[in-house]
Amino acid sequence: MLQVSSNRWSAEGDVLSGMMNTASAKRDQNMHEMFKTNDYPQIHGKVAQAAVPASGTTNAILSLKIRDQEHDLPVVVSAWSETDSNVTFRAEWDVSLKQFKLNPPSVLGVIRVGDVVHLSAGVSASKTAALTNSAPALIVLPDK
């Protein structure tokens, strides 16, 4: 869901944790085990009443729920572009696995994923559905 007023915006959406991938089957399996995707199939995010960037970047607060843990995280929003029918922007934030009580996988007990993971995503949302009183599409495209 996306709502945009003249100088504020709010968005809310879910990511299917079992659909996330790293382009490595073994790494994906470890990640899905860490997220317990069978028990917690969705990761939920919400930004409420953030300032629309006039130019450059702006900061917002992302309320992120992973498994049964929810925390507010700072997110940097940039490359905001708005037309009559769409909104696109880039969002970047850091996630501490420990903060969400996630145990990062290791390889042979030696190589470990670090605690802080930097995420960057391109976001695209359609405004056309808002005209028909249904929720607009919110598409998050992770960087490759």
C-alpha cells in the first residue's frame, strides 16, 4: 500500500521470505533456515508519514518485522520520482541480525555472515489502483 500527499508519504508491504534468493542454492537454504520461512513466511515493512524528498535524499523510519521481532530502523530514501501514475525511489538501510534475534549461518563453522547487513532496494508503486479504491501495487526490486 502506498499513500502520497503533497509533502508526505506512507507505504506498507510484505516480502515472502521463502522467495528471497542469493543465486546460490546452499546459501539460499541457509538463509531460509535462519528466517524460519516455514513458520514466518513474510517479512513486513512500514514507513509512516515520511517527508517527500524535495531533492536529493531524505531520512525516514522503517518499522521492520522479521519473524516475531519488530524494530524501527533508519532508512535513506533517494532518487524519488513521481508521475501521475507511479512513484519510484531507492531505499537503503542496515539490519542487525542480532537485533532481530537471527543467528547467521556459517560455512564449516569458520566463515560467518557479519551481524550488520546493508540492504538497498529499488521501489516502484503504481498510483492507478488508488483511483479504484484498491491497494496500489508496491514492488520492491533488490539490487543485484
